Amino acid sequence: MCGIYSNADPILYESRTRSLRIHGVITTVRLENLFWDVLCEIAARESMTTSQFAVKLYDELIALRGEPPTNFASFLRVCCLRYLSMRADKGADKGADSGVGVADAMPALVLTPGDARPRILKTV
């Protein structure tokens, strides 16, 4: 079973740093290539570039939480995993061909202020 994971192409987990301009300030974000690929896929569904989508996420997070994220790279990774999880659960690949946005195809991905409570995970 572990061969499924350990046989992954090393390029997928190689890190890449990109510069993003967020409201005139250039910041760098370092993610593994696979996460950049998923962000690119999500952005394409939203008819945006990857940079535009990342800035939109940043702005929405500030609007929801009232403060900048403490670790934006981790937030982006979680967004990617939530997207992939919802896509697998909902069979949202059908929506990709119709030009439907993520919020329409997978409404559970979109938080409203009432949903913004943190989820505590227990560690073993």
C-alpha cells in the first residue's frame, strides 16, 4: 500500500517559491509543486490566475477573521486538501467541465462567519 505514496514523482514534493503581490506588498510563498498544481486547478475553475486566487483567499480570510493569517502557506495547503477532499466526496469533476465555480460546485468549502469555529483534531 505504501508504494502508492512512496512511488510519487519527486517533482511533486519538491518545493517552489513564488512571489505574490498582496495589496502592493510583495511576499513569497513556498509550497510543494503538487500544492501549486492544485491551486492552479482551483484558480482556473474560478477564472483567475493562481496569484489572483491566492490574493482573493487572503482577502476573504482577513474579512472573516479580522486579521492576517499567521501562516499563509499552511492555509493554502489546507485549502488544497479541503478542495481535493470535497471533490472526491462530491464527485465535483463534473462541475469542472461546465465552468461552475468552486463555491457553486462545492458549497461546503465556503465558510460563512457562523461556520468559522475551529475544528480541534485529537492526536493519538
